Amino acid sequence: MSLAEELELVPPENCWEIEKEYNNNILSDCQEKVAKNVQVQYCQPPMLEMRPMVMAQRHIPIIEERRIAMVHDDFEIQKRLVYINFYTHSNKKVVQMHLEGGRCLEQITRAAAELFPTVQWRICSGTQQKADFEFLTSRQVWDSIKRSPVCRFYYLLVRLERAHPTKTHDAQCDNCRQFIIGHRYKCTECADFDICQSCEGRSVHREHAMLRLVDSGTHVPKYITHNAPRYVFDQFNGY
């Protein structure tokens, strides 16, 4: 993976920061190598009698070793700065997030709902080309976080798949002419005018306020239907 490919995994506003840190690391490495070469050439150490050496090992108490191992393995309390790449079949958005091991699935699920609010998503591992598998636990999410080889930042590839709809409304979208699946949006001014959540997400019919109807459990107050012009809800069966 090249530097240019890695920069595609971070938000545009963070690219300069990543690239600057990368260049600073290269400069620091070069200066360190030059300093070592100068020391080798001009600071010859005195000749000493060669004797076999035994490397001293630092002794760590068994209790301390176990504590370190537990902290390392307990991903639930770990935190990490990660660049999340959200892919749909036709779109991509990248955000920077501080993920917590024990609730990272909840975090990216909430972020997906905020970035793409008009559709219910299944959170999967994958790219724009395909989905590999669905994330079911935070452990799966945490184990899927990768580290870039060049700039050494953490990133996660998330493919969003539409959740299978469970109900179709008894209405057609007056914009795309398809049966409405998911949320139904009814205009509060036009005569029996409804659009689907996909069209509403593209701000279709933005000139009027829309009433969102999720399913049969959505209650529409009588003051809305009684005070509206008769033609608005003339053919609305209600729920």
C-alpha cells in the first residue's frame, strides 16, 4: 500500500496532518542514521579484551506478568483512534472516531445512522465492491481494525448493507412510483401525496413539511387530520 492509497483512508481534512507526520518521521530517521554514521567514523571505541557476555534479563514478578496480560487481552477497556471508512453500494464517507473496545459496534452503528439516516443498515466488514461478513459483536469489530504499513494509523473498512424490509406500505411513492418500503412520508399540504424514504433522503418535495409514518404503530394525532384541508388526508386510511 502506497502513501497515496493510505491517504484515501482518512478524511480529506486530516490528510495534511498524516502526511506531515509521515514526512517528519522520515526526516527524523535520516537524521538519526547520519548521527550514527558520524559516531562510528569519528568516535572509535578503545580496544577491550573480549569476554563472553551474559545478557541480564529483567525479572518481572509473576503477579505483574499476569496483570499486564489481562490488560492486554481485555479489549473492552481499550480505546483507539480509528479512521472509519463507511461504504454503501454507491457512496463512501470517512470519519475519525475514538472507538472503545466494549462498545465499538454500538458506536459505528450510531455513526452509520447519522451519516446515512434514511435507511436501516446491516453493519458489515467490506468495501464498496462487496461485503465480507456482518458484524455481530464488538469483538469482531475490534479484531477487524487494521494498521496502515506506511503511516501507521488505525483504520476500519465498513460495508453498509440495506436491512431486509419487513413491511411494505399500502401506498406508492408519488415521485419514483414504487411501492413504499420503510418509512412513508406524507405531505401536509398536497392532496394525498406520499414519497418513500429514499426520495425523501434526496430532499424530494422539499418545499413542504412531511409527516413521517414508520409503520402501523405510528399514531397520527387527530388535530393534524381534523385541522388539515380535507383533500390532504381524503384518501388516507390511517393506521
